[in-house]
Amino acid sequence: MVNIFIIPFIYAFIGSSLFIAIPLRIIDLGVSNPFILGLAGSAFSIFYAPLCIIQSLLSNRINKRTAILSVSITYPFIILGFLLFNNILAIIVLCGLMGIVLSMFWPTYQSHITIGLNPVQATRSLQEFNIGWGSASVIGCFTSGVIISCININMLFILNLILSFIGIYLVARHIHNKSTNPIIGYAVQNNHNKNNPPQSKFFLILAWIGVFAVFSSIGVIIWLFPKFAIDAGMSPLVIGSLRAVLGILQIAIFFILRLNHRWQYSFSHLLFYELMLIFGLVILVFSHNVMWWILAFSLIGISVGFLYSSSLFYSSQARSGKKEKTGLHEAILVSGSLFGTLLGGIMAKTFSAFGAYSMCIIFMIICIVIQLVVRFRYKIGNGRTSPWFRLRQNHPPSKGD
């Protein structure tokens, strides 16, 4: 419970509240240039994504226990920096440091809560983990708004500082307790699952394509939708409520996926949830009614929850003796969000909100076409491979094939 739910809850709460507090702190310092606001967010992504990849490639050389404990000890100093520094450059540097630190935490954590587990056990572990950070994201956003509105922004940083010290205690306690398997495994404990279905790597490719496209849309939703909504006459309360709807439905799908495992290695499930995202975006394009927007954000939340879970599950199951895949999973979704934010901003400046949403729809359709090509190229389906694929595995083609 502490490993899989509470520790991720604490660190996700801190992260979600910081991503609300940091832009507001920059605005309080008199900065109104959107480029500067975007630069702070980009500083995090620019460091986070590449270092997640490096962490994945060098996972067998990294002492996981030392890495996680180092992150928990370093985090309070970063939060204290946000509390004390009133310089824009310093805040941007701290955002970059936060990307460096968290790139060592989340991929490692995601990997080691599934070590030695069969697919059913791994699914339960991952979905409990997802429920933990998903709940924290919703509660963190809501709590941050209340604290900033009723008290001040410094109190929010102080709360996060206190939580980060609690995180140090919990992480140190469970690392010291060698009987607790998740997050503390030595390299020799990393007995990789050799019984994965042979199509694992192909579903991993499909899921990575999907999660990149989905999080491109999420980049638009997070950074650009508030402006679109305000231009349409919506209040900040409505904007926050819609974000909460997305988060709540995302958590709901985590619960469902924990109980039902038929979605694993099923292309039809993957395609269904991607089409659901497209439908939600189409509603945003053609409707300015709040009730329709609630439906749109519900569909988007369900789709994001499924694609994130799929990518994380296949990444954890496709680990090899040389490297983990969860770092690549994190890098891909953050890269998708960064891509969507940048390109969506260009499209919004040229064609307004219609252009940004349409870009997301077109990009999602392109990714589905690519997935269909991969599926029919390797003849993968719902949980089983064709005799053709098994033959190709056992008898690799010659140079002349």
C-alpha cells in the first residue's frame, strides 16, 4: 500500500501542485510574456525526456535504491528554491533541475513495482500505482487552487516542502526494509519475465505510437485550452471543473483496467479508445456548450487513461536483460506533450482553437493509420500471433527474402 499507492500519491501531489504554482509565481513577478511561461515548462521537458531515455538504456548499471533515495533527498531543496528565489532565470533553472531529478524517480519506480510479477499481478500493481498518482493529480490541482485563493502561493510551496520531507522518511524506511520487494530490488533480483507473449514488442510499438499522439492532444488541453475557454467566455471555475472531469474519468478507467484484463494484447481495444479521443476532440471543434464539453473531457480522460496504462503495461512487460522500457515510456509521452504544445500553439495563432483541435485530430488519424500498417505487416491481433509470425520467429528470413 505504501510503496504502490502512498509514495506515488505524495510525489504526484507535489508535482501537480508545482505545475500550477510555478506559472502563477512567474506571473506574480510581473512576467506576462507567454514565451517565458512556455520556456519554464519546456526546461522541464527538455531535461526530463532525454534523461528518461538514458535512464532506460543504462538501467542495469544504476543502483535503483540509491537513485530513488537521492531523488527524495534532493526534491526539498528544489521546492525551497521555488519558495525563496524571485528571479525568473533561477526559476527556469529549477524547472530544469526538477526534470533531471524526476527522470530518475518515475521510470525507476514504474519498473520495479512489476519485477518478478506475471502479467495479471503486474496489471494490478500498475493500476494501483496509476490510481495513486491519478488521484493525487486531481486532489493536488484542486487543493492548490484553494490554498492560493484563500491564503497565498507561498503556503502551497511550504505544504509541498513538508510533504517532500514525509516522502524522504517513507522512501528511506522502505528501502531499509529489504523484505519489501517493490522499488528496492537489486540487479540480481531483476529476473526478467521470460514468458512474455511473443507479440509484446509489437504491442509496445503500437502503444507508444498511441500514447505519443494522445499526449500531443493533452499538451493542447493543458496549455492552450484555458485560453480558448476564456476567449469563449468561460470562467476559471468551469475550466478547473473540466480538468477535474478529465482526471476523474482517467482514474475510473484505471480501476476498470485493474479488474478486467481482456484489453491486454488486444488491438481492437487500442483502436476503440483512440477513436474515443477523436470523438472528444470533434466535440470541442464544433461545440461551445459546457454540457458537450463535459462529455468531450470525459471521453478524453478515458482515452488518456487507457493509452497511458497500455504503454506502461507493455513497457514493463517488454523489459530485457540490458535495459528497462519504462524510461522510454515516460520520454515518449512527455515528448508528445511538448510536440503538441509547440505545434498546437502555432496552429492556434494561425487558425484559432479550430486549428489546434483539428491538428490533434489529424495527427491522431495519422497515428492510427501507422498502427494499422504495423498490425497487418506483422499479422498481430487480439492476444495471439499468426503461424506466419511464429514461423518468422523460429526461422529468420535470409538476406534474399
